[in-house]
Amino acid sequence: MTLLTLESVSVAYGSQTILKDLNLDVEKGQLLSLLGPSGCGKTTTLRLIAGFLEAKEGTFRFAGDDYTRKPVNKRNFGIVFQSYALFPHMSVFDNVAFGLRMRKTKETDVKSRVKRILEVVSLGGFETRFPKELSGGQRQRVAIARALVIEPDLLLFDEPLSNLDANLRSGMRVEIRRIQQELGITTLYVSHDQEECFSISDRVAVMNKGLIEQIDRPETIFKYPATEFVARFIGFHNFLNFTERAESEGVISLRAGEHLFTAVANPGTTRPGALKGAIRPDDLVVAAEDRSGPGVIGSLPGIVKVSTYLGRSYQYVVETALGNFTANQEMEKPFYSGQSVTLRFPPDKLVLVD
């Protein structure tokens, strides 16, 4: 069931349009992430939903009601900020209880609800501590508890892990997903970190210049990016421009200059008219020089321009007649700069993007 809908929403700061005709649906109980680079409009979208910004055009509906002009204090939404926004002079208990007390909740109910939610975020026994006595991960869990204790209809996260180190981020991702699934609360999560979004989300919306370029399950976006922007953003560094395309019996035949390639027909290659191919560096195979010529399907001769040792693998930049390509490959005996090689494009790894 759709809980939240943005219909043709536009937002502008003065004369600068940030969102233009944005459409978005979020299902009840789902965790949906807004992913994209800085300035793409993801935080603006979250602030619009929270009520901190007003739409210039369009409609925001929540649970069937029109929320487009509803004041922020009338929206029962919980928000977790990047900076935690904890009160330094208040204990953990008082920080978490703040929203309940603002709602004039009975103190007996405040005590029971705060105690219960601190157990949910694994902070039972921390009630009397102050923010300065907590680690970054513990402070973030206090912020999450404060957002959850009011029993919100929607939970909003704005880059919540960007202030944590790598190890804490990994652990907090697991905690956020555990809490969200345990409570079944509908959640909108904003981040520029694809690994973070992919690991916790039911669906991901990749944004660019105020528009959603692709919205789907994380594994679908990872395997089958719909556009060149999405492909580049999630790690497809190699692109081919094709001049011809034909499909027969589940195989797509492609031509780039004198070179022939094939791609397996799948959700990532069946886009009508798409003539740009994309492949990840990890999926591109580097082999010893093949002298069989341009007629070998899926092979492209080249010369290693840069060879870099990455620890578990080597990374090569290979110059070819169709441009430079980057490949990562595990091997005991590496290729070196100036060496002639052949790049092979596995048909099941080559995708077509708009």
C-alpha cells in the first residue's frame, strides 16, 4: 500500500529550481533511500517531506491526506539529523523524552516509553549519561531513539552516518536496518554513499539534478543501471558507443567500428534503441595478446598504459581503438605498461544504458 506520494513537485530557492516535476511513491513499511551526489536534490526532497520547505508546484500526499501545506508541527514525523542535534546539558533520558514532554505526555508514560525505546536501540542502562560521555555511535542511537519514541508515522534520516568513522558506519547500518524492520516503520533515508544505501534499503531512488533517474531494488540498480549517469555513479567506469544493434533469440549483437560484441538479453540490455554499453572494471577480462583480429566477437586489442597493484588484484588502464578502459583482475603474473593485451567483454556482464 502506498503511504507517501509526491506528485509533480517542484521546489526552488529564489530563481534556482532544485526539484522539477518530481514524482515519488513510498510503500508502507518500506525503507527507501534517496541516493545521489551533493546538489542532486535528495536533502531538499527530505526537507520538503518533513515540512521545512514548501513546494512551489505539485502535491504531497500522506496516508491519503494532502500534506502539501500542512505545518511541520502537525506532521507526526521523526527526524534523525547528520549532526545528532542532542542537547548537551540533558541526560540521555531527557534527550529522548523531549518530544514526549513537548506533547504534554503523562510522566508515567514518558518513563515507560523512553525505557522501552532505549532497549530497542540497545542503550538500556545509559539513561543518566550525558552526550559528552557517549561514543559517536551511541549518540546516533540516542538521536534515533528520540525520533522513534514519539511513535512517528514516518521516519526520516538525513545523512545520519556521515560523521562516523568507517567501522562505526558499518555497525550503525546494521542497527538502523534492524530497528526499522523490528518496528516496521516506513523510512526515508538520504545518503551519498551507495554501499550504505544498498545495504539497508528495500528500494533506492538515484537522483540527478532534481530528478529521479532510476528507482528500483538495490540489486537491480547494481546489476542493471538504466542510464549512463546511474552507471557512472555506481561504478561502471567503462563505456562503449555502438553504431548498430540487432536482437535474435535472446542475444543482442552490437557493432562499434570494426569490432563486434554481444550482450545477453536481460533487464539491463533490452532498453529499446540504447546504443551505449557499460561494463564494470571487475567484469572486464584482460588476456594475453590475441592476434586473431577484429572479427573475434567480444574481444578488443589494446596496450597497457598503466598497471597498478591494489593488493588482491591489479588495475590496468588499457588503450584501444575505441578508447581507454579500466580493468581489475587477480593474477599471479601481472601485465606491465607497454604490453599488448586483449580485452574481453563477457556478454552477460555488458549492459546497455540510456
